[in-house]
Amino acid sequence: MRGLRRGEPRELDLMAVACLAPSVLYVVLMFVYPFLRGIYLSLRPGKEPVGLSLANYVAFFSDEWQYGTIWITFSLAVPTTIVVVATALFLAYGMRRGIRMERTITTILVLPVSLGVILLSIGIQGFYGTRGWFNQLLVGSGLISEPLRLTNNHTGVMLSLFMQQFPFCFLMLLGYISGIDPTLEKSARTLGAGSWTVFRRVMFPLIAPGLAIAFALVFVMSFAVFPSAILLGQPAGSTRTIAIAAYHQAFEHYDMSYASAIAVIMGLCQLAGLVLIVLVRQRMVLAPTMGVGKR
Amino acid sequence: MRGRLWHLALYIFVLGFILNLLGIVTHVTMSAFAKRWFGTPLPPQFTTDWFVYAWNNFDLDRVLTVTVTVALAVVALALAIAYPAAYILARRNFRGKALLLLLYFLPLVIPQMTYGISLATTLYGWPIGGTIVAVILANLVPMVPLAIFVLIPFFEQVSPNLEWGAQTLGASRAQIFRRILLPLTIPGLLTAGVLILVNTVSNFELTFLVSGSGSQTLVVALFYNVFAGGVRPVYSVDAMALMYMTTVLVLLLIALRFVRPTQMVFRLDRA
């Protein structure tokens, strides 16, 4: 067991390779291989493909019913991401010193994630539906005369996305912000900075890298929205997202080649979002000062 | 004064979130017990008939058997595959380690819908396509990396000196594993195990894409019944939703004895 001590990178012995092999093989066989196969498959359209062809991609981008899904998905994912990240930042910043009943609050926040998107969608459909409690309350209290249409449209899908993504984003930012050295803030205050200046000039530059990661992850996850777009939206109309389009080709038209192409396009859109966020992040000058702190 | 307002806003938001969640959950529960419910604050009459209806019409005994089988198989296999890998990743530093970690990381951050379609296509090309085996194999894709990342810090807490000491005293590798490593990493196995259990039961996308008619888990069967909307009485679907919810909440209660609530959501700040 010579290799126990951490230190310089070294070659792995036979035992170490044997320990790593099952998981590496698994990820390669069940994740990397299907992924690459999907890309290859997307380039071989038709029943008897010959050679490689971009016909699927051409078909996708010349059919408005198909390429329109990209815009629909962006119009769901981008506003949701902005709202989620902004709310999470507001809340996590306020809780950076710890608050009362933190464990209870985090448990409650985590609940919707654990319950899963299907149950949430069913519940939202009932609670926020035109005959649900939410509308009954608003109509009953005289605030509005006609029930609001909150489901079977964009709003419903975004509600469900918010409840899915918010806890994840909040907990990530809370961990990040409470890890920032509190003496920095104290020094700024000693030097006479007000709350807003502290946030704007000291804390925000330090939070920015974490914020960029949170933004990227929430965006990527929201862009793949699928079950809630079906259950809470109009899957054949205004909320036909790109994931629904891919699913349709695969399991209703059984055109795996075209479906793979749509999945590749979906992946590329997510990648484009990521690249954009990384570029924005690089423009913000920062030096992470993570140190002591809560936890 | 500004600080006060800020705190007030925080608590109002948290309260709103809780009320909204409570409303969603209670609405499902209420509807499952309603005989009929149409635009009134409370259903006029309550009944438990919808549970019987759901049990008889939705093939729930088979669905539950599949769910339990899948969940237990995924927990056992994911831990078995991840355990040795996490040990090496915690103890050794080797060339290409960062790349390997990235490889494990990808299935967790790439949305399941993005890679699920090509995974389903591949699985359907094999004889196991659409079977319960395919569902287990597919769920392992994100769960093996999850188990690895959860287990690594638990191995890091076990001092290598213990292993050296045991070796000096003449213990074989098998003995060191059985008498030292395994007992000291039981908490890690429990933590990873419950996390995988809850995640597998509530994981929708991958299971939905790779399962056939006989290999649907509870959450996928629930989706199909909602999707078939109109054919099934909404109350019976809510009854099924309530059964699903109870299952998850019980698992969650058990899980929270072993893990912090924040661990229920995948964390990136340590990766």
C-alpha cells in the first residue's frame, strides 16, 4: 500500500485499475457510447442509409413546426432561469449569516425536488387550475372577477420549473455565499460602506462566479423541460419544447435517426447557453476569497 | 430599518413558498378522497373508493413490484460499482484524475432528456430493450456517479494510518477491507444508499424513455394515467398520486435520519 499517501501524480497499480474499471466501463458503455452513437445515427437518415448526410438537420431547420421548438424552449427556459437565480440570490444573501429554523426551512425547500416533477405538475394543475383553491381565493376575496388561467399555458410550465429549480439553485448559492470570508464585509463596514455599497462593491464580485455556475446549471436543466411541458402546457402547441419534438420523432414516428438529430440540436443549444455564460463570467474580474465562514 | 424590511421580505417569501407547497400537496390529497369536487372550497362528500378503483384499474401491484425491484437493484449495483472507485479516488492522485472526475460528472449535469433518447435507442437495439433490466441499467447511469461523489468524502475521513497499522500487524488486503474499511464507511454507504433510493423512485425521464409496458415504475405509470386524461376519473389519478407521494415521503423521512436536507439536492460547491 505504498500509494496511500496523497502527493505527486503516479502510475496506478493493478489493484487501483481493477477498482476503477467497473465504473469507468459502465459510464463509457452506457453513457459515452450511446452519446456518440446518437451523433452518428443522426447523420445517417432514412431506412437504408448510405454514407453520412446532414439531411436530418436540413429537415429540422427548414420546418417551422420543428425549428420553432428552439424558440419556444428558450422563451420558457430563459425567463425561468432569470427569476430563479434572482430570487435565490436575494434569499441566500439574506440568509448568509444563518437564520432561525434553517434546517426546517431547507427541508421544506427540498421537498418539491424529492416529490418529483410529475407529482408537482398534478398538484399545480389542481391548486392553480381555474377551479383550484388559488383562483377560488382570489375570486372569493374580490381581487379578480374571472379566474386567472395559470395552467395549460406558459405560466403553468414556468411555475413547475420554478419549483423544481429554485431549491437547487438556492442551496447552491447559500453554500457559496456563506463560504465567503465575513471579515471582508466587516472591514468594508468599518470603512464606512453602507449595505448597498457592501453588496455592490464587495460581495457581488465575490458571488459572481457562483452565480454564473448557478445560472448555467439552471438554464441547462430548464432547457430540457419535458414532463411539465406536457402536463401543464400545450404539448401540441405553445409549449411544444424541443424535448417533446425529439420524443415525438423517437416514439411516435419511430425515426430514431431524426430523433437523435433533434437531441443533438438540443445538446448544442444547451452548450451555446453555457458558452455564453462562461464568456460573461470572464468579463467580470474577480478573485475568489473563500475562507472561513459558516459550515 | 432597512435590515428589518429585508428580513420581513425573506420570511414572506419563505411563507409564500410553504403555503404554495402546502396547497399543492393538500389539493391532491383532498381530491383523492373526494367523491365529486367541482369548484367548491371543499368536496361535498368524501370516499375512499378511488383507492380501490386505482388499485384495481392501474395494475398497481405489478407497478409497485417493479418499483421496489428497480430501486433495490439500483441501490445495490450502484454501491457495488461505486465503492471501489470512490476508494481509489479518495486515496490516490494519478494522471488523468481530473478527466476521470469530469467523466463521472457529466451524467449528473447533462439533462436526462438530452442523453436519454440515444440511451433508449441503444437499449432498444439490445434484447433487453423495454424490460426491467433496461430500466435498472439506465437508472445506474446517473446513480453510479452520484454514489461515487457521495462516498469519496467518507473514505477521506478514514485515516490511511489505520490501514498501514493493520498491514504492519500482518493483516491481508481482504482483512483490512472487511475489518477496517467496511465498518468505518458504513455511514457513507447508508447516506449514498438512501439518496439513490429516493432519487430512483422519483426519477422520471430516464425510466420513462427506456421502460416498456411491463416495466413502468410508479411515477411513470402515474404520468401515463394523467396523460390519458379524461379516460380516467381525475380523483382516481389523484388517489394514485397520493400513494406515490406517501411512498416518497416515507422514504424521505427515513433518508433525513441519515443525510442533511441539503444533500437531497445534488451539490456542486464541493466538486
